Amino acid sequence: MKAARRMMLVFYRQLKAFVEAIGILVCLFAVFTVSAQGQTDSNKTAEPTAVIETKRDVGADRSIKERLQAIYREIDALSDVQVHVNEGVVSLSGAVANDGAAERALELATRLQGAVAVEDRIDRTLSVEDNLDPFLQKTGNTVDAVIRAWPLYAIAALVFVGVSLIAHLIASARGVWRFFAPNPFIGDLISQSIRFFGILAGLLLALSILDAMALFGAAAGSAGLIGLAVGFAVKDTIENYVASLMLSVRQPFRADDHVVINDMEGIVVRLTSRATILMTLDGNHLRIPNSEVFKGIILNYTRNPQRRMTFNLGVDADDDPIEAISAGLDTMNSLGFLLENPKPIAFIEEVGDSNIVITFAAWIDQTKTDFLKARSAAINAVKTVLEDQGFTLPEPIYRLRLEGGDGGLLPAPTVREVPAAQPKTSRTPRPVASDQIDVSQDDDVRRQVAEERARGDQEDLLSDVRPIE
């Protein structure tokens, strides 16, 4: 229920962004239309672009009038337009149904040779009958054309349904596509693509039979504009989908791998089409969007079973660090859970004011040994041996310097003799029984991951067959 609710919330946000984008486009179109209409209404007199002659034929006005009236009589919507011409200035009067008919009358008058200017005095009746009759007549003609061409439409419909049905049957064989595809996600994507392109091919064939490819071009243009708006609205979703596709093919990790992704650590549970599911070392589920996983930094501890651990121990500045290193390495070599190859090493990290810091490093086999337990046991063993052999693990030392103030308010410091430091004595070394140290793997989190994966009620794009990139 929670997953469905989250999906509905994401869909609502994307739909809201899409509606807002469409609203902006509609507002821009409306503003442009109103501006163009205002410009048209503000200029009721159309001026032709022809050059005005200095000398004019006496019978030119009559020729223009007779020619225009003959044209208007042939057009039903302009049959009531009256023409008056004087010195090449054409005045149009009478009545038409709407602005479209008036604009057409003005356009025909401006195109006539010899017309100097055209004045618009036409009345727009806007009557229901005059405006409805052309629509009804056009609708009737369309219905008659459809009735006459119904066999052609039937053939086009059969072609569309047939091609779409064949594509659907081919796409329904998901087992075949999953066999050829690297994972089920790619197989489903191939089947969906076949179904989509099958419908598109059927539509193109049907429109080609009806000789209506221009309609497809107009629809494709509108779809491109809508697709641009949708692309901006669902950019993150598309990016995450592509990242899921690439991760399912590249597969940078497998289930049950111990990874660190962008400073987020856990055991891989599954890879879905939207997110990578980890179980943290505390037993909590962690969902990381695949877009962040694809672009992120991935540290995989499981790829190499050998892992090096390091820790620092300090000895007193008066102690011999070489002897401390030798004693520590002898102890680490005796620990059975540490690998002999590569062998343990130690080196001086730094020399402080009152101590010498020594770094110890050794390797373990993660398939048999728990990293944290082994590191803790190694630190305890080396520390114990160093203390038993007389090496001092120094504590922080602070020196206070007291100076007399004005007027000698502070008494003079008292000088006392400090007894010389006693020589360090070694205690009897305590044997380290490595076989009694519990360094076995802590499988609590992995057991929970196995139980989670055993349910099998969720998709998983990870495959144990494909190699890890």
C-alpha cells in the first residue's frame, strides 16, 4: 500500500507539472491570438501594395466594379456584398454572416489590379441561420463522403487491427525475449517496444490507405510539442529509468554484496526498475534512486575476499620503536585468523612530543573472518604483548608554565628534586590463544537479506549468471 501510495504521489506531481506546462503554452497562444485579432480589428481599411498611377483610364472604375460583383456572385457567402468604385477606391457594403466572410471579400478586392484602396463598410449579421447553414452543409457533405468511402475505411481499420494484433502476439512471447535479453527488465522493454511500434506501423498503413498522411504529420507536430513539455516535466523519471536500464546491463554489484554507495553502506538486497535496495548494517532498508547509483561512487567490499585492516598504537618516546614493531609483528604472525600472504607489516607513522605512533597492518579472508572482530582481537593481542614486554603506552602530557605577575603577587616556584625514573621491567608475556578468539563472520544482516530475497514477491534485475563489470 505504501509503495502504491508513493507511486500515485509521484504520478500526481508529474501530471501537475505537465498540466502547468500545457497551461503556459495555451496562455501564450491565447495572447498571440488576441494580439493578432486586435491588430486586424484596428486596421479596417486594407491598402494594396500596387503603385498608384498618375493617369487613369476613365472606364477603369466600371471594370473594377463589374469584375468584383461577378466574383462575389459566384460565392454564396459574398453574394450580398455591394461594390462602389471611385478613382480606384473600392468601397464594400452590404451584409455578410461573420468576420471570416468579410475578410475574404476584402482580400479579393485588394488582389484586383487597379484598386488603389479598399474601404470596409460591410455589416456582420452574426445570425444563427447564416452561420449554421454552412456548417450543416459541410457536415452533411462529410457524412456523405464517409458513407461512400466506408469500404475503404473498413479496410484501413482491418489493416490497423491486424498489424497491431500481430505485434501484440509477438510481444506477448516474453519468454523468448527474456531468453535473448540479458535480464527480464530488458526483455520486457523489448516486448513493449515491439507492441508500440506495431501499433504505430498499423496506424501509418491505415492512414496511407486513406491518403491522410498529412493528418499524421500534423499530429506528429503536436505530439512533438506535447512531448517536449512532458520531457521537461518528467526529466528526473526518464533519467532514473535510463539509469535502471544501464545498471541492469552493466551490473556493478550482485545481491548480498557489501557495498558503499555515496557514503551509504549496506548489503545489496535487490535492484528494481526505480531504486537500489540496501540493508544497512543496523538492519534497516535503504532505497537509493538508480540515477544516483549510476552516477555515484561505488565501493564493493565483496569483490575481493582479501581485505587489509590497520590500527595505530603508541609507545613512549624513550622506548625502542624497532623492538616494539618486532614484538607486535611476532604476535600478529601467531594469530591464525590473519593471512600469511600478504604478511603483516608495521611502520612508524609519526614521532610526537611524548610518544611514537606505530601503524600495524594485516590481511584477512572476509569469507571466513569478520573484519571488525579480527581487528579488535589483533589490537588487543598486540597491546597486551607490548605492555607485557615493558613498553609504555603513553598518556597525554600537559606542561604548565607559571610566570610572576606585576608586583610579585605569585610566590617564587619551589624547586624540588625528582627521583630518577626507575628502569622498565618486563612482565611475563601472556600467551595469545588465537584459536579461542571468536572471529567468525557475523551473518545476522546477511541472514535477513536472504529471508528478504526468498520472498520472491518483488522484481530483481540482478543476475548471478552475468559477470560484474
